[in-house]
Amino acid sequence: MGSDHRTTSLGIEGGIKNLLRRAARFHRVDPLEPVGGPVRDEAKAQEVWSLLAEEIEHRWNGSLPDSLAEDDGALRPTLIGLWAEDRLIGGAFVRPAVEEATAFATHCWKDAAQVIRERVCITEAIAVRGECRGKGIGLQIKRYCDAWAREHHAPLMLSIPTNEGARRLNEKAGHTVLDTDVSMVLQLTCDGEPLTGGVTFHREQTEGYSAWAFKVLAETQGVALRVGQCPYTAVEASTESYDSIIWLDNTDPAAIPQ
């Protein structure tokens, strides 16, 4: 499902490995006030996991994340819970963009795949108990997930809204929601020049509405992530070219108007 573009003669190995040796330097905004936090207790983790299973259909594979792992600042699968008067009222599941990283690896961009795993976060699910909806709790949790990802060195957050409510929630939180007839494109650059080709990701509509959403959380220096879109028909026909990609945003501060 990705592009077969190959990197130019730029120093991809040196550029990306340099990024791996040092965390990207962020220009951060003040962190948001916590609305709960990452779950470190096994019983509470199971409670959050059960809430997600009750309120939404699971779209992810795998088992309950290891809630007892110490937070060392690395991006890893994490459950987030919000309690009120000792009662769980909302939760979320965030993780590294492992599947998206694998797509880069299939194009032999293994160093780039490592960058994606360590620097791109995805919000897999957010749920609020039915009787607690309509109070802005989902938006609080969404914003907290973004803040948590930023503090764990992720300049880019992805999500996959699968209904109208999730689409509106993403937009309220400042995320860009792509149309369903386009594919999301990710690319690594260095000082504005491509280190990889554009890798495409599409959401099928066979089981109902499903779209990509993203938000740039922080600026980086040097190696940057670039997000774009291209018509799905171009990918389907294997005719995708840079002329068909519309670049939408970039974690590189040079791309941000002054």
C-alpha cells in the first residue's frame, strides 16, 4: 500500500542515525493539566481496557499493555484513565505507530522505520461512559493524549476516527481529518530534502466510515516528518507520483510561516 519511491543520494543513514543518537529538540508548549494519567496498576488497567471494549469496537491486535512498566520517557503502548470520585469515567489507549513503521521497513528504509516507531504516536481509542458524555470529557482526554505523546518525544500524533462523533472530536482538538477518498502520505526529510519516498496509507470503507487524522505536536530540527495526501485512485493504479501528493504539514520549523 506504499510508494516505491527510493531516496536520493542524500545521507539517509547518517541523517536518521543521528536522530536516533539524540532526541529531536522540541519547542514545547506548556503541558496541559492532567485529566487522569497513564495507568500503572494492573487492576485499573484492566478496568480501562474493559471500558474501551464496552464502548467501542476494538480495532487493534494484541493483549493488554504492560501497565506496570516504569515510564522511562520512551514511547510505548499505554492506557490512560480518568476517574471521578473513585469511578472510571473515561479512558484511552495510545501506542507507537508500529504498523506504519513496518510499511517503511518493507521499502528497505529500516532506519526510517525505527524513527517512525520512536517518534510517531497513534491514539487507538478513546471512550467515555455513556452517562458522562456531553461534558467535554472526551476532548480533555484527547488533549491529554496529545500532551502525553509530546512529552514522550513524539512530534506527530495519528488517529483513525470511525464515526461522526470521533471526527468532530479530532477537529475540536486541532487535528486535521482527511477525506475518505485520499491516502495519507508520510515521508522523512532533512532540511527540507527527502530522506525517503512518500509511503501511503489508506483506510478502506468496507466496514463503514474510517479516515486518517493527524496533528503536528512539536517542531523538530534537522530530520523532520512530512504529512501529505494523495488520491487513492493514484495509489490503486500504481501511478502515484510526487505530482499527485499534496503536502499538508511538516514538523520542520522551516516550513512554518514566520
